[in-house]
Amino acid sequence: MRRKDESAAETSTYAEALRELTARHEQLVIELSLLKRLDALDPLRTDVQALCGEMARAIASVLRADNCSIMLLDAQGQYMQILGAASSFEEQSPENRFSARFSLGEGIAGHVAQTGAAVMADDVQDHPEFKPLPNSPTPIRSLLCFPLLAHGSTLGVVNVSAVTPGYFTDVTKQVMELSAERIARLLLMQHYHQRLSQSEQQFRQFVDNSPEPIARVDKEWRYVYGNRAFQAAVGIPEAEVRGASVERVKALIHPDDLTFFWECCETVMKTGSIRLCDVRYRNAEGAWRWISHLAYPWRLPDGTIGGIEAIGRDITEQKNAEAIIAEQRLKLEASARLTALGGLASGVAHEINNPLAIISLGAEQLDLLVQQTPLNINHIHSAAGKIRRNVSRIERIIRGLRTLSQDGSKEPFQCKKVVDVVQEVAELCQTRFQSHNIDMQIGEIPNSLEMECRPVLIAQVLMNLFINAFDAVENAPDRWIKVECREHKECVVIRVMDSGPGVPDELREHVFNPFFTSKEVGKGTGMGLSISKAIIENHHGELSLEAESPNTCFVMTLPKRQPRSGMHGDKYGK
Amino acid sequence: MENESPVTALIVDDEPDLCEMLVFEFSARGYRVFSASDGQEAERILDHEDVALLLTDVRMPLCDGLELLSWVKTRNVYRPTVILISAYADITVEEAHDLGAEVVLTKPFRLSELADIVTRILLPPERRWCTPPVPAPVRACALHFSSFESARKEAVFDLGRGGAAFAFSGSTLSKGENIRIEVCFDEGPFPSLHGTGIVNWVRSGAEPKQLQKAGLEFTWLSEETRTAFLLWHSTHAQKPYIPSLKPQ
């Protein structure tokens, strides 16, 4: 008997275990099949409504529920709207349901979304929060409503319902809990993907809309991308850009610029440096346009160079303006030189007419002296000596003038003794200085000191500094101008100082600006120092105003030898 | 000149060679010669010596030739006679005459030229203007004014110590030209002015309609004119040798 009882108890225990096992198995089967259905969905390929619809259908069919809907909160988090639904009552009009919306906190769904806690009602009619959907023809009784949670915030809810009360088992409830998590994840994925593609589109638009051509090539010199401006500029239609060879673009570049362009491109590709290169392109009308390219590398995820990108900018107008400016500057230089000469002209005429008067008088005196008997040999020698002295004086002045009036910009660089250059200019000014009681002191210059320069230009700079010094000291109580030359490492340093009042601090930074002048109207063009600076810089030297000096002191530093590779540009290189 | 007491000359130039040569030449011609290398030194000499002839350069350190000229002429317009020697057009002939310089010479110049000028300029006015030039100038300039004073005010005619300045139109005059001049006044110190002269400067009118002006250094004056002119001078000391005829 006991055994029978025991056996009955055992049987009941087994039956219990079997039931549990079966339920467990059933749950696993349902879970698996639901997850399989959900995982089959591709959140990246569908929009949010289609995705919600798919998910609702999957749930409804696996759980054999009468209805399933997914409601999502709007961006403001105020209302919930059905985005996807499935129903076994096909006669129900989806529009009705889709148009229904709940406020947060309204109805069971609103309540779940607000609290984040699931509601499982065996009969909604007993539930205080229940609010039937408007126009819903089929009254529901059983309802499972789970929140869709992601990173602690609520996206919405998922509802499963049945017309029969107590329809959902514990198994269904557990499956739904798991599914809600999965649904939230899928929605989040879909959301991020959408945001990402929106932002990608924005950036593409941003680049595509740029009026300046932007393009990218790969290691094989094939275009990966080119914006609309690029397509228009080079005449390659959008469809052909990807994969097009750089050769198609090279064909449009001016033959003279091609080597330079290609060198730049290859350097960027090889070294990963940034280059700026200006080249001429033939545009659709056949006209040459100057395009400035900023070329830089783009890198693959592993950090290696994947190719180069370039932004083009039409600088034709700028180039034209530059050409005009350069031309005008040349003219200005010439006119500044002439102004310097003009300022000198009166001085020079004075300097020449004086010795001429002496020569002329000397010749007349000689005529008279040779008629006398006995001959006054001493007087004859003295007159002849005066003539010779004054002839060489004129020669020196003429030499200086010739130097100054030349267009030195085309003169070749040559090695000149510093002492000769300085003396020649000083000679021209010296008498003028003397006549104004200005003491011109030229410090000792080693005879061996030489520099490679365009002597005419350097003479012009010196003359300019001397004239400035002259104007500065003309009315000073103490009048002197000092010139010092010395060797410093590989440079020659020439300092021109004067006893003038000096340059006021507030003007110091302006003295080298074009058109700056402190002289009275009509006396200075304001170009002297700016041109002088340009000349010295062209010699790879430096012209500056010494700040520490109590007097005005201009310092000219020139390399003794000019660098051999005189190539310009390359500002962006290295 | 041999029997007269020597004329004192002062040569001022910062060019030692030039100074030396001029000193030599003037000494050789019997002048008592002083020299200075700038205006200040010259003033010191003029303070102590009765200099009849001053030759001075214009551009010089310290005190230049124009300052010296003005200093000299403020003291006495008649003495010394000043020859300005300029190496460049620092000053126009017109301005120099207006400031009282009797002669403006530009470098380079000929010794013979200077000698002629000096001989002529050192003659007293009555002797300077008594010989008609040979050959007689062909061109004549005839002017008519209501009065000398009104002509001066209108800046169309004026007199200096050594010549006249006048406005003219129609024909052209050139520098260095010898001309005859006939001026009639309806009233004034001179009923008429008759003589010859050499055109020392010409100034063209600023606007097309404006009159040209010229400065004439007298070379000869009719006896009547000479007498009237010298009489007028004795009461009206004029600093300008030839006035520049600027509107007053």
C-alpha cells in the first residue's frame, strides 16, 4: 500500500517534472522561434514603420496572439503612436489604429511607458488603467504590455492582446520580456543607422555643394570621389568619376605647369606632406584659368596613405591682380629711383658745376699764364693740378650717377668689394653733406670684404638710407651720419646711423610699409624703405631698424654669398 | 684804373680751388682781394673792410650766399655790388635781382665774361648808361600807362636800381635779347622813359590770358631819362636791382 502511495507520489512528482520540462521546452521553442524571426529582420534596410510592422507580425504569429502592436514615443516624449501592428482580425482598418495615439500616462500603454514597468492583465476589464482603442470593433481581454527600454530611457511599448481572458501563460510572459529587450535593441540600431546615414548625407551634400572642386584619388591615381564643382570643372559626369584616371584631368593642365603639378601630387602621395600648387587649367570655354590646389593625403584605417585629396580654388583674378601689382611695383621702383635722383639732381648739378667752373677757369688761367715771360711754372702746375683734380671729381660723380640710374633688377649678381659700393655712393653725397655741415663718417671697411650682390641695387638702397639720414639731420643741432661695415659670420652687416631725432616708437613698425613717409608733402614718396627692404630681401638679406639704438640706425645684413639654388616658392613644402 | 686807389673785392666760396683762382685773377688785375669760405667769415670781413665788390657762391655751409646778400643789402643797397655765383638754379635770376643782387652768374663761367661784367657793373650809373649799344637793338617795346604809381600797383611796370620789369603781350621776348624800350606815362615822375636794355628774365603768364613779364637790365638811357631816373633814385632807394613785379 505504502509502495503504491509512494509510487503514486513518485508518479505525480515525475508528472510534475515532466510538465515543467515540457513548459520549459515549450518556452524555449517559442523563444527560439521568436528570436529567430526577429533576428531575421534587417533594421538597416527598412524604415522604422516597416520594421515595427514586421516585428508585430512576428510576435503575433509566434505567440498566436490576436493583436500585437508596437507604440513609440515621439521625439518630445509626449505621445505614443502605433508604428507597427498585426491583427488576426483583418477587417480592422489599420489607418484607424495607426492614427490612435496615447499621451504619456494615458491608458495601460501610456502607464507602462511612463513607469517602465510591464503590465500583464488576464482581463483588462478588471484593470483600472485600461482604455480601449477608439473604433476598436473587437474588445480585447488579455493584454501583455512591455516597455521598450534602451539605456534607461523608454522608446515605447509592445502590446500583445487576445480576445479571451487569461489567454497568456507564464511562458508567453517570459518570452515577451525577452522579446521587448530585443525589439528595443533593433529599434535603437535602426535609429542610429538612420541618424548616421542622415549625417553622411549631410556631409556629402556639404562637400557636393562646395563651389570649389574637391576630389579624392586612390593609390592607383584613380578618382574615388569628385564633387559637383569638380565634375563641372573637369567635364567628367558624375557616373564616370569613380574609377576615372587622373590622366583625364592632367590633359587639361597647361603644358608648362604639368611637371610642377605632377611633382606636387607625387610628393604628397609619397611623403604625406601638404602642398599648395598653382597651375593653369583650360576651362570649358578653352580659356586658361589659374587654379590653386591644396593637396593633402587621406589615410587608411591602418594609418597608411590611401591616396590624396585636393581642393581647387580659382585664383585667376588674384593672379591677374598680382601681375598688375608686380608691374606697378616695378614702375614705382623706377619712379622712386628717379625721385631719389631728382632729389639729388640739384645736388649733383651743384657738384658738377663747381668743378666745371674750376676747370674752365683753370684753362683760361693756363692760357694767360703761358703768355707771361718768364713762365711761372709753379702757377701753371697748380692750375693744371686743379684741372686734373676736378676732372676726376666729376668722373666719380658721373660714375655714381650711372650706378644709381641703372635698372639694377636685371643686373647679374657679382662679387663687389663692400668698400667700393659704399664709397661710390658716399662720394655722391659727401659734398652735399659737407655743404650742409653734416659730418659723414665712414668707418674702416676691410679692403678684402666682398659680397655677392647686384651693386646697382645695393647702391640704391644705400643712397636711400643716406638721403633719409640727410633729411633727418638737416635741421638737427648736431649733424652726423655714420656708416659702419663689418663681417659677421657669413654676412656683411652695414649700419647707417644718424644724429637725427630717431624714429618714434609708434612709427617703427610702419617705416617699411609702402607709402609711409614722415617727410613733408612732396619730399618723399614713402616708397624708399619698402623698396629697399624688398631689394635686400631679394638678396636673401635683411633690412631692419635697430630698436635699441638711441639714434636712428638702419641695419642691412647681406650674405656674402648668395644661395646657389635660387628657386622661389615652396612656401608650403617641408 | 691804374691811377685810382685799388678796388676792394671779397670772394666767398667754399670751394678752395675756385676761391684761390679768383683771388689770383683779381689780384693780378690790381684789386685788393679778400676771400672767405662761408657767409659768416664774409660778414666779419665786411664789418671791417669797405668792400666794393662781393662775389659770393650761393650754397655754402653756415651762412649761405642769399643770407649774406640780404645782410649786405639791408646795410646798404648800393655798396658793395653783389655778384651771386650759383652752381645750380637754387635761385632764379628774377629772385636774385629782386633781392638786390646786381649780377647772377652761373657756374661754370668764363673769366673774360666775369671781367667784362665787373668792369661794367662797377661803373657808376651815370657812366654806365651813357653809351648807346652798338649795334642798336632792332626790336622795341612801347608801353603806355596812366601813371607810374598805378602801373606799380597793378604790377605791370616797376623800376629797380638797375632796370625795369614790365608786363607785355603779343610778341615774345627771350632771355639775353637786347631791346629798345619806350614807356609813356600820362603823369608821374617820368613823362617818358627811353632807353635800351638786355632781357635778364622772362616769366610767362600762369594762365593763357595772363600777361607775360620780363626783367630788363638797362644798358643805355636817354639823357633826359637818365637824369629823371637818377633823381628819382636819390629819393627812392630801391633794394631790388630789377624788381620781380609781383602783385602787391
